[in-house]
Amino acid sequence: MAMTYCAQRVGMIAAIFLTPVLAAAADWPSWRGPTGLGYTDEKDLPLKWSAKTGENIAWKSPLHGGDRNNTDFTSAGWSSPIVCKGRVFVTTAIWPKGLAEKERRASIAEHHVVCFDAKDGKELWDTVIPAGKILTLPSNIYQGYAVPTPCTDGTHVFALFGSGVLASLDYEGTIAWREELPYLKENDPGVCSSPILFEDTVIVPGLQEKGLRALDKKTGKLKWEQVTKYRHTMATPALLRIQDKLQLIHHCQGFVMGADPKTGDILWTCRAPASQSSPVYGGGLLYVDEGRGGRNGVAIDPTGAGDVSKSHVKWENSVEGVAGASAIIVDGHIYRASGQNFIRCWSLKDGDLAHEIPAPRISPSASPIATADGRLYFAGAGRTYVLNASPKLEVLATNDLDDGNDYASAAISDGSIYIKSRFLLWCIRKK
């Protein structure tokens, strides 16, 4: 299995556009890692760990605002950690201690970007980003304003918050620039989509009745904006090389689109049930589904032009997702956390269900990570499942941190697994 997967992995890396950065290949610089699809070249990661016994727990560092005994004021946020040059970066958002829920809903939480030493978990700096003007209405105190995962090019960190503010910070925590994005003054849900980097731009969702926006990563000034009625702020886009042409793949209110990342010009659109989960790609097909409570998944041939809804959809099937979790494709099969406490596998060729297993207490938004030695890690601060990457869904290990109901996905770097919970940042590595 490992040899088969490695061959597939080499082909995948060749097919995916990777933005040149100063970070090492082992880093995890953005949402779902260097490919944006959840793949890593790492091997022999820890199979087992335990918060109770300390097995393979290298360190754990508290997130400010994370207080098990007084959670009425904390909102660490659903963003995931990133890792670059021996540093771990996270975003959090915090309301003042003792603030009633009614007061929280009427105010914007304080925005933070926090940096830790990857070796020992020491906090290196904590920078407050002045908030924007969007007042979100989170369903609970944990969701808050720190949902987008930051990204880095090896010299600066780019952090987007739900109040509609994007900031660039250097590696010492100094704000290089801060921009407020245009937004709808009424009925705006905020933003969950994470920023991504392409060449000299940072790409974020549009907060008006427009699509994506690209800002100059050195200045924060607008370089292009899609002139389109399509607008979506939930799922994170993916940069892919398809038939030797770079495409920016994004969900946009019941559609999926492929765009030119240099200009934002839309190359094709396809009507599809796409919402919170990020797109994934393999075997020449793009796979999308609704994510949060959705019931349908769609495989699309992303080589068309114009509206390809009737010509390039290869199959559509019932695929029950969970909030925020995305899928992964390995060796012609799609894997994802699915429904209430299940892991399921479908054939990429025709969408048929290949296998499913119960996964009690699985972290609710654990987007899987595929390693170079043929493992799948559904890793989070709740219960983690480690499987062989095959349709049999053989469970190799289950692990518990028991650290709150989390929605963050893990980051992988230099033999370590980094997991952000509501209360702590954890580092798991072999002892």
C-alpha cells in the first residue's frame, strides 16, 4: 500500500501548483498544508498518544482565554495551526471575562495572532489585531471570529478574522499592514474561508456581492477583484494545476468555479451542492460536497469552459458530511468524516460507497491528512482515528486528548502533529 500511495503522491505533487515560499518542504504553511489538500511527505508519525498518560505528548501550551473552569468568556476559535521555520502560529478571539452572552453577541471579540516555539511550546509573542466592523452572530461562544486559518510565506503571516479584517505580520509579531475588507452592512455572516497565497498576492473571499479578492501581500492593496454575483465566505479555495494550466477553485453559493489566479477571471462554473468543505482533486476529477449537514457530493471534470453543469459532472451521490470537515482522495477513493460518528469511503470513479465504519466521538471537523507511508490521520482534540489508507478502513489506533469539542484540523511538520483545541495547543511527537 505504501508504495502505491507514494507513486500516487508524486503524481499529485506534480499536478498541484505550490506557491514558492521561503519555508522548508516539511512546513505546514496554510490550511490543509503545502498542497491545500491535506497531503504530507512525512512518514512514521506517532500512532498513539494520550493526554492521561502523557504518551508521545511533547508539550502543551495554554491558549489565552482558554479556561476550563470559566468558559463563559473564551472563544479560541475554529482556526487551525500552521507551522513554518520552527514556529507555530495560531489565531484566537477573546471576549472579556464575565461578559454575558447577550453582551458578547453585541460586541466583537478581541483578535489575536499568537506565535509559539515548535520545539518546546514557549509563547514567543502575542499580537492584537484591531478588529473590523462586521458583527457576526456565532451560534456558540467557541465559534467566534477566529475561524479562518492563517497562512505564511516564510517571512510574514497573513491572518483573516470574521470581523472582515486582514493583517500581515512579520515573524517578530509586528503588524506590517492591516486592511478592512468591504462588506455588507446587514445580514453578513462574517467569514470562515482561509486566505491563500499566490505569487505576490494573498487571496481572500469578497465580502460584498462579489467573488474573490487578491491583495498585494507587501502592501495589502487591491490587485484584482472578481466582478461576479457569486459570493461565498465559508470554504477555502484551492490552487491546482490542471492540464498545465493553473486554476483557482472556489465554491460560490451553489456553484463551483475555476478561475485564473492572476486575474480572477472565471474560466468555468458548475452548479453543485458546495458549501463549507474545501474542494479536493485527484485522478483528473474535482470532488466537492456540501459539508455541514449536506447530503450530496459531486465529481466534476475541471477542464471545461463556461457553464459546464450539464456536460462535465461525472456523478452525483448521497454523501453526508459534517460541519467544516473536508475530504481527501487517495488511490482512486474519497475519504471523509461523514454523518454522526462515521468514517466513509467512496469510489472516485462512480461515487459508489466502498465501505464505512463507526467512529464514535471522532473530532467533528477532522479533515484527514494522508502521509507518505499510507496512513490517514483524522486528528483533532477529541478522539483521533489513524487508519490505513485503503477502502477497508482498517483502524490502526485511536487516541484521546479530551480537550473540548473542537473544530480545528491538525498540522504536520518535522515528525510532529500540532493540534489546537479550545484550551490548549498540543504537540505530539515520538519520545
